[in-house]
Amino acid sequence: MTGPWHWLVHVMGVDQGLPYGRWNWYNFHSGFAGSVFLGSLLNGIAVFFLFYIHRTCQHSAWCLRWGKYPVAGGLARTCHKHNPDLSRLGGRKPRGADLLRLHREWKEQAR
């Protein structure tokens, strides 16, 4: 049991002060623990960024509105400003139910 324990302590950097008769926890906090914290922080930011990019309007890269409404075909989602089915609403402000109705009509027509 001492073999794996000493290996783990060495990898974490805690045994650097052992020749002096004490454990050196500074090495652990500035090395191994800091790397784990920084790595998890960067991974969390990357996951959030990918989630945000996946959920925003897919009309253009510059539209940062939430893509709520499916475009005819269901392969992409757009915001209320960039949905191509809005011309059939007669110029009034779109509502979610209107866009979903248009999407259902398109699906029935495509069959």
C-alpha cells in the first residue's frame, strides 16, 4: 500500500519538503491543485460557449438572439427576426404560436 501512496504523493508534488522532515503543501496548492482548478475552469467555459453557440440564432454568426423557432425542415433554429416564414404573417409581429403553425404547415406540405 505504501508504493501507490508514495507515487501519488510524489505526482501531486507534496513530498518535495519530505527530506526536511515535513510535508510541503505549498507545492500541492501551486502545482497539482492549481492545474486541476484551472483545467476545470477552462473546460467549463468551453462547454458554456459551445452550448451558447448551439442555441443562438443560426441565421448568421452575428445574431446573438436565442433561436427558438424551427426553420422549415427543422434543421436549424432562428430568432423571430430571421425566420423566413414571417412573410406569410401579413406584416404583423410574429408570435411563437404563429411560427410553430407555419412550421407544421410546411411539414404537412412536404409530405
